[in-house]
Amino acid sequence: MEMEIFAMFFLEEFSRVLDSKRVKFKKIVASVCFSEQEISGGEVLHALLIQHEGRPAIALLPSDRVLDFPAFDRLFGCRYSGVLKDGCCSEVFREADLAHLPIFIDSAVSCETVSIYHESPYFSIEVRLADVLNRLGAMPCPCFAPKKYKVRPRTVSPSWRREGLFNAERVVLGVSLENDKFCGEKLKAQLHWVAGRFEHCTLLLGDWMHHHTVRMNEDCDEAQALARAEAVARDKTLELEALLQKIEGRCQFELLPGSEVVMASPDYPAHRRQLEQLLEQCPDFACSARHFAASYVSRRDQPLEAFYAHSSAYLLDELALFASLSQQGYRVFIYPGAMAVFHEMSCGLHPQAPEPLHQLVSVELKFTSNAQHNRAASPTQEQGLYRSFAEWRLARAMEVPTLGQSAT
């Protein structure tokens, strides 16, 4: 809730700044069912509040980029630049006039139109890049770099299998389609982590199952959804093949579409029917399926019932698929996201489920990154910021030029 308050406050205050400078803009309040890329036709920029020379400032950068603060300090000959923590951000929002904050923008940004947000991209301002540079005086800065990620196991189920995890001969890494966890640096991080720890990895592509997601996201029939899922899977296959050529390590990777597992497994239909019966007869499993659906619907402005049929079908298809894989000896399943139902199966819950599911080792990965908060100001620096900020605020109120500004 606090994040949304800051996002909306920034939206209103930044709109006021643009109006005062007679800059044309569009105010965007988007549904959470949109991805960040769908919100705007241009590039989406995060307005990061930073400390620069003892004063607050704004850095505009894409969400997949970070501000290299050591390089930033060297470029401007300053010290102790860093991201403002929550307390300082609150102070800035309460007291500062955003019109007088210095603005730095990633020099790699080149789109004609950009959408600027703080905290939440669903509350943003769409404006021409030329106006940001010329009318707002944003300074292009080369001190930005791609965000790098690392992964590590967050949860391993059953827990006693964590110790010998890396002794597994082969593992399965699930690859979801049209999911930002399987794009760019995040995808590379997962492949590098697997390549350095296992000898064989099957990249399981959720190709045909993706049609359930397409049906939930788009107004289309079954045939159209299947065709769209197939096209997306083809593109992701080409991307993975190109990427795997650059991955070093002892691991041998293979790409396996989920549709091939379904067609080649004689036990898949029986697993699917058993899971359908479990959903109807077992209240605990039905509750887990409903939680799975709720986690998806929580990102959409729709009631749970609108998506429950598709999301539960997706879950049953996925579980039946992994029951078939487990039966073939693929026992370690890795995925970078919430997988509560798989953890339950691995721990022996829902005993009426297909037995191969209870033989799975479920590994949930967590991302870490070189994000900006790694260079937050220390308490001593924050105190200095508060003092200089108070002086700067008083100077603005008295219309006295501050350091680095000339009198008009």
C-alpha cells in the first residue's frame, strides 16, 4: 500500500512539474494484468531517488539497468552517492519540489517516447524523450550498466535432499513462456548456475501448456491459443539454442518440449485422470489448486472464478507431465518461482496423487542482483543528507541560490 501511495504521489507531483514547464504528457494508470512492456509504446524508466552531493536527485533508468555509483562519483567528482532509503524518500516527497531536483538519465535510452514511474510502473507518465532532455534538463549519464543476476536455491523439498543435491546425474529446469524470469540476464543466470553444478540438464519448454495462459490473457478460442503458444515456443527455442552455444561448463543441455513428453508417455492420460479425481475428492488438494489460481489472478483485475478453470487445468497438466517425467527417471525439478504444490508433493502430502510425484525433488531458485539498494547511504551519510537537505529546502523557500546554482 505504501508503495502505491508513493507511486501515485509521484504521478501527481511529476504531472504538476510537466504542466508548469508546458510539456505535453499522458498520465497512465494501468491494470496489473499488463506486463511492463505492454504499458507503453516506448521505453519504461524507473525514477530512482538518489543522493548526489548531499542533495536528493532523480536517476531515470530502465528496470533491467543499474546505476554504477563508483563510476558516477568519479564522473562528477563527488563522494557517497547512493540510493535514498525509505525514510529519506518520505522526507523528499513531503517537502521537496520535484521541479528543482537534478535529473540524470541513462545515456543508452534512445526511444522517442518514455514512460516514467516511481515504485510501480502501473502509475506512470508518458512523455517525449526530447522534452525530458530539453525542457526538464535531464543530464545524459554513461554510468549505467546492465543488471546482473545470480541464483541460489531458496527451498529444496524434501529438505534432507539439499545436502546431496549436486550429486544428481540429471535435472529438469522448467522454462515458462512469456515470463520475465526466462528473459535476458535472468535466463542467463539460471543456465550458468546449472552449467556449473550438474552434468546433464533438460530444459523443459512449457509449449502446449502455455495455451492456458494465452486464454487467460487474451480473448481468443482454443485453436487460436494453441497457435499462439506454438509460435511463442518456436521463438523461445531459437533464443535458447543461440544462448546455449555461449554457456560454458561441464553440463550437457537438451531442449525438450512438454508436448513431446505428453505424446510419448503412455502413462500421461492415467496420471491426468488421477489428478482430476484428486481435485474433486480431496479438499486439501483443491485448496492448494485454488491458491495456485489465486496467485495468478492476484495480478489481474478479475475475480478468481474467471480464471479458475484455466489455471486449474494448467496445474493438472503440469503435474501429470512431471509425473510422467519422474517415472522416466527425471527426479530433480528446478524452477525460479513459487512452486508450493510441488513442494507439497515432494514432502509426501496428497498421498492419493500419482506416486512418481512423491519421488520428485523440488528446487525453488531465488534471484539476487547488483541492484541499486546495494549502494544505499550509511546512517552517517543519511544524517548529513538530512542536514544538507534541510538547508537546501530552506534556501529554496527563501529563493537563495544553493551551491552550484547561479543567481538570476
